[in-house]
Amino acid sequence: MKKKAGRLLLLLQLATFVASAQELYVFTEPASVMPARSLTVRSRTHMMGENVMYDRFTFRNGLQLIAGLTGRWTMKVGGSWGNMMTYSVKPESIGFSSRYRLLSTDDVHRHFRLAAYVEGAYTAAPFDHDEVSLMGDKSGLEAGIIATQLTHKLALSVTGSHTQVLHYSRKNSALFDPARTFQTLQFSFSAGYLVFPREYKDYRQTNLNLYAELLSQRSLDNNRYYVDFAPALQLIFSSRTKLNLGYRFQVGGTMDRMAERSWLLSLESTWLGFFKKRR
């Protein structure tokens, strides 16, 4: 009887996970958190082609473990390695993130989620460029708010965040010309649409989602900025494995950046009920 109840609970979690598939964005995170006691393994590879600094193909790969600790709380830890800052492939960074769902409202074929998150990272990469990213480029802390609205097959999400770069050169900022960037504001707007299947009949059906994301950052130190547009597509297999492919390019900006165009390829798989409930 207990086994049947456990299987029913997993199926209900799976149904919820599938219903919100189009808000599993490629470049940003949604306000929805992972199902309780679930584990996701995610591999993300950023490819920037020929880097202007080294005149060769450069990439960064990151591996992340994402745990749904409760129905409201998700934790993420991971690290990255690559050759974006060096001539050979080397370890770059370690980081963590915590996301907590503050508000949830549900209706037929629609829901609204509001969440807060905090993220931290340490990197061994040299301090170059204005752009601030905690995914291998800079050490620092970031905090933000995410609001996500799902209506039928369309999911819209807005994220606002603030980042503080932690680096010894902050104490000697006058020594650097031009001035370095240590404080930034980020804003993103993301949209996801479920193209296939048109009607759910089985959780093993393959999903096809299309995405469009607008990503921006502004420095509070020198008032430089960038605005990127990032289309992407996503395939979900058996409601647990996701394959993402996205292309990001700058549409405007004044920041000094490593690259204004890049590709993102990611693969992730989720195990519901991975962490057994304590009796």
C-alpha cells in the first residue's frame, strides 16, 4: 500500500513537472523550484568560437547538481572548467545557488510563481572585461527576484538581480584605468512556448519548446551596459531529460566583453524521489 502511495506521489510530481515544461528556460532560471526530494544533473557548455584574446576556439563547460530539498527550496552546487582564459583546459570556478519560492497561485491551465535567490561563486580566472558573470569569469555574490506566469502553453518570466564582485582590486580601484566593474544590475525577460505535443497523452511523449530571452546588464561603477537577445529550442525526453541549444548575441551595449556572440549547449536529467523521505 505504501509503495502504491509512493508511486502515485511520484506521478503527481511528474505531472506537475511536465505541465510547467515551457518555463524551464535555457539561459535563465524560472521562479518555479524543483520537485521535493528530486535531483537534477546538468551539464552546460558555452562556446564562443575564436576568442579575440587568443585567436582560437574557446569554450567553458560547467557541471551542476540541483536538489529539490522541499516543495519551496532548491539548492544548486557546481563547478566549471575550460580554455576561455588560458591556452589549455583548466578548472575555473566553483559556485552555489539557493532559490526559494515566496508565492504560488494556481488556477486551471495557469499559475503564477514568485521566488528569491542568492548565488555565490569563486573563480581562479584573471579579472578581465567589464561584463560580470558568476559562471566562471568573476568571484562574487548575486541576489535577485524572479516572477513567472504560465498561461496554457505560454510561460513568461521576469528576473531582476544585483551582483557584487569580490576581488582584492576593489581596495585599489584608483590604480586601474579604465575603472573596473564591481557592481551591476541585471534584468531579463524570458518567454517559452510549448510546440509539441499539442495534447498530453503520456509522460513519455517528447516535448519541443521554443524560447526567446532578452538579457541585460548595467554597471553601477561606470554606467556601461549590454543588451542581448537569445533564441533557443529545447527537447524533453520521457519528462526527465532535457537537451537545450541556444544562441546569444548582443543587440546593443558599451561594455568591454570577451565575446558578443556565443552558443550554449546543455543536457540535464532529473530523478524524482531521489532523496527518500525520512520516517
